[in-house]
Amino acid sequence: MNSKLIAPSMLAADFGNMQRDVEMVNNSDADWFHIDVMDGHFVPNISYGMPVIQAIKKHATKPLDVHLMIEKPERYIEEFAKVGADIITVHYESTVHLHRTLSQIEDAGCKAGVVLNLTTPVSVLEDILPKCYMVLLMSINPGFGGQKFEEMTYNKIKKLRRMIDEQGLNTLIEIDGGVTDKNIKQLVEAGADAFVAGSHVFKSKNPTQTIKELKQLANS
Ligand code: DX5
Ligand code: ZN
């Protein structure tokens, strides 16, 4: 059964050929588009916002998984929903009233998820887990693609998997940062369900084939 999900990160796409790269993902074994929004405050980098997401949505035939790396994301949830986000994840560290922000995402018609920075323990999610469609665990310090995967992630996945199972939930675990063909299998074994891959996919000679390999490795 092909149940593990691959989400190519459009941060690593060629912005001058965005439509071409969107079509590539449409015609690949990928499951979602991963869209990284950075504001230059929450993370030390600025990426893109609503107009670019709207342009991607125009051509995308798969769900948009929008990862907000912005301060106070509650200010913009409705706008991200309007331009086509299907899943919206917000950082635990970026919003004071997380429960309210997740409700806002649901009310806007999207699936809601929480992201944890590398050093934020999974234990902070215990009470909010039933409200999470997905938890995204950062396996790098967010802000840039192409960084090295941090090994501490494996333990966090195992702990989170245990929490989800203990509560009898279906919450998905997504991993973001430094995912490659070398570690995806081990990440599946630790208990992860979905995998963001930016540079490993887009810097490869044949991105379609690379996505296919990741999908096969994750589901083998
Ligand atoms: C970084 C972003 C990631 C990034 C991953 O803050 O959240 O989604 O695009 O890129 P790679 O796969 O190259 O580590
Ligand atoms: Zn991301």
C-alpha cells in the first residue's frame, strides 16, 4: 500500500520556470506541493507570499501544503486559504494562542497542522494533538533549503508516534529538512508519514525519477 507521502518543496524550484516545475510535480509520484512562506522575522530569510501561491495553485493538480514560517500567522490565515492552501501548518513558537489559530485554519476550510523547531520538545503537543491533522517536525533550523539533516529528529519522531498511538489518533507526522534517499527509510521506520524534499529533488538530474525513488523507498 502506498501510504507514505512525498511533498517536494517549491522553495528549491526554478522560480523563472515555476509553471514547468509545477507540471513536473503534477506528473510525478509526489502527493503534495510543499510551500515555504518566510517573513524575515521568524526566520532569517524571505521567500514568497500570496501572489506566488496563487500562481502555483492555478496549475497545481495536487494539494498545497503551506508551511508558515512567519510571526503571528493568525493575521493571514484567511488570505492563505483564499489563494489555495489545502493544509496550513503554523509554528508552535510563532503564535501565542495556538488552539485559536488552529480553529481559524479549520474555519477557513483547511487542514490544520503544527510545526516544531528542532529544540522544541514534542511533549508540548500533548493536549493539542487531537486538533492536529498533522505535526511537522523540523529536522533542520528553518529558513533555508539545502541544510544537513539533524539526527536528533529520529528520537522526536519515535516519541511523537508513541503519543499519537496512545491517544488513538490518525495525526500525520511530516519531516522537513535534509530528507534524501539515504535517510527516508530510517525516518519511516521511526514512524514518520510524510516527507518534504527540496534540494534533493530539484538539484537532481531527473527530479521526476528522484521523486519516484523517494516514494518507492518510503513505501517499501
Ligand atoms: C526550510 C524549509 C524546507 C526546505 C527544505 O526552512 O522549511 O521546506 O525547503 O529543503 P531541503 O529539502 O533542501 O532541506
Ligand atoms: Zn518547509
